[in-house]
Amino acid sequence: MLRVWLVVACSLVVSASQLAAEDEVKPYVSYEAAFHAASKHRASGEWKASEDALRQAIELSSDVRKHCDAHRVLVDVYSRLDKPGAMFDSADFVVANHPHAASASLTKSSLTSIVGQRDWHAKMKERYEGILVKDPKNRVALEMMERYTYLLSRQHDKRIEYLDRLIDLQKSSDEPIDIRMHMDRAFSYKILHDYPKSAELYEGTAELDDASRSFALMRAAEVWQQAKDKPKALAAAKRADQLGPSKGVDNNLYAWHRGLGEVFIYTRQTDLAIKHLEAAVAEAPINAYRQQCTELLELAKDLK
């Protein structure tokens, strides 16, 4: 009887040891293997296992871009694990280090979306405002608060303050001009209905970058129209028309043609309006926009 009891006891000890071993983080031989495993765990809703695999993936590579890719996924994983602090840390790493601005921008958008869904507004605001108290020129914190004020709190006046600080920071460094920030600042004044200021900033932005000049001038023309300044709207629109479509940050042919078409209707330049609205109809990405442009085109033809 004693022997049977000992066998059972030993079996229980072995089983417990096996379970403990299974609970340990599985070692991976490469970044790719760990990242792949993390993806499988995420698909199964195994968030802790996904976190562990991603942390190992980071340790298995010295490539900063691969680290950024892992941290981009960790932003989502940490939110599922209810770890907002770690989530912000991972987002900060991507924004500070990713070689491609588009990926950093997507990470900021993902982060603010999660913060909105989880009602972590106060956590985000407290974190980055706290950083800026200690380091007013912290670029990552400024970028995060710019996104926060635009997408979450909708404080466009505060957004302008953060954009101003980012632009000043950029001017004092060797970094290339970020046209997107200048366009966003002009847009923020438009949202606040300060149309003359917005139009002037769009025109100023047009002088900063050849590739974006025409699109910025089209935006300036639109806002001068909203300001009911027909001469300035026409001047900006004609400059944009003469330059042709932009190839820069806002290479949106539909928006460019439609914007100019509407300004030329407003200024009674019907031939130019027809030219651009015909192009807008051809470039419209969805049927609803195509129908709207078709109606505007008919109006332009009626005015001729």
C-alpha cells in the first residue's frame, strides 16, 4: 500500500514539474520564429504568450526596425493585458525610432484609437503632460499631445500650440521640414474659423516645398473663398492651376481638381471650372463623390 502511495505521489510531482515547465516562456531561435509565434498567440487571444514571444523577438535581434515592428504589435497586446504604461512605452519607442514616418504616424493613430476605446484619456494626458513639464522639448511627448488634442479632446487651439512647438523644434534641428505639420496647422485655424490666418498659412506652406506647392495653394484658395475674399481665392487658384497637381504629401488628384473646380465656379471662371470638374469626375474614388462632381459640372456649364 505504501509503495502504491509513493508511486502516485511521484507521479503528481512529475506532473507538477511538467506543468511548471510548460508555463515557462518557450525559447525561440530567431526573431522571425518568435514574431510568428506571437502572431499565432494573438490570433488565439493568448495575450500573455504573445507578449512573451514579442519580448523574446526583440532580444533576438539588434535591428531597430524589427524592434519597432514588435513594439507596434505590443501596443495592441499591452492594451489587451490592461497595461497602459507598457503600451505607452512601446508606442513611444516606435515614434522615436521607426525609420519611416508613415509607420510612426500609424502607431500614433492606433494608440489614440485604443485610448478612446478604453477611456484612458486621463492616463494619456497625464503621462505626456508630465513628461513635457520636465522636458518641454521632448519630441515624442509633443507629437503624442498633438494627436491627443486633435483626435481625442478636439482642442484645436491647443493642437496649434503643440504644432507650433514641434515646428520650432524642427527649425532648431537639422531635420528636414515636415510639410504635414505645416498643413495641419493651417487646417486647425480653418477648423477654428480663422479663415484669413488659415489661408495665409497655406500660402506660406506652399513656399516651403515644391512638391506640395500646388496642393497647398488649392487649399489656400478654398479658405479664401470661405473668407469671402474673391480676389485672393482666384489668385491662389490660378497659381495652383498653372503649376499642375502636386506630387507631395497630399497627392490626391480628386481633391485637388474638385477644390479648384469649386473655387473657379465661385469666381465665375467657368472654363477652368469645367476643366477641373471633368477631371474630378474621372478621379472620384466613390460614386457619391462622382455624382456630386457631376452636379457641380452641370452648374459650371449652366453658368457659361
